[in-house]
Amino acid sequence: MRIFVDGDAFPNLLKPIIFRSIERLRIETFVVSNKHITIGKSKLISYIVVEQGADEADNHIVELVKEGDLVITADIPLADRVITKDAHAIDHRGELYSIDNIKQYLAMRNLMEKIREGGEMTRGPKPFDQKDAHQFANQLHKFLTKYCKI
């Protein structure tokens, strides 16, 4: 298993969490983004900067991801594409997307997008905080325990 991090908008609070897991379990990791970001220096981490443009990082991740890999992203359409390749996806708040729930998340996202396009003012997600980072850490640990035989 490899880890792919959708680096665009990756919360700083999660960087030490993911870095410790990568180092402890020796997991090859790719951070893909439109601009240079870093989650830490390690021989296990490759940083890939793609061209600017909508979905360029997402498309690159989908191109590289294989069955059983893990993608960390808050992008629901990307998570859907990853799951169709029999890979796994976790969002920044610790939600584990699956074949059983991704279509529901995608439908809700699309509905909210149409509402916003219609001129309705909607609130975005609540600010990312320490509680969210804790939930992410718990879900990541649970996932890695199951799939990496910790």
C-alpha cells in the first residue's frame, strides 16, 4: 500500500500526524499539489507539483493510484474516482469514504453546488480545528492497523 496526499488545502495540523505514520510504518507516500508544500523531509515521501489548473492534481493522483492504496483528500469527486479503482480515501476530518457511502456524499455535494449556483448563500464547512485533527488521527490509525498489520 502507498499513500497519496492531495496536497492542495492540506491542513497544517495533519502534517505531523501523517508524517509520523509514514516514518513509523515505512509507507511510500506521494504528495501531489499545484504548488510546493511539505509535510516533512523523508526518503519515503515524493513531492509532485503538477501544472496549475482545476483537477490537475486530482487527475495525476487517479493516474497513479492502484488497488489498495490510500488517498487523503477532502475532494469528494476525487474520493469517488479513487474508490472506483478499488483504492481507499479518507478526508481531513477523518471520514473514511467507501463504496457504501461515497455516492451519498457525492450527491449531497452536487446538490449544495447547485444551490450555490442558483444564488443561494450557504455556509461553508466549519473551520478545521484540533478536534478534526484528532478524528483524522484516530481514523488513520484504525485504517493503518487494519491494512498494514501494525
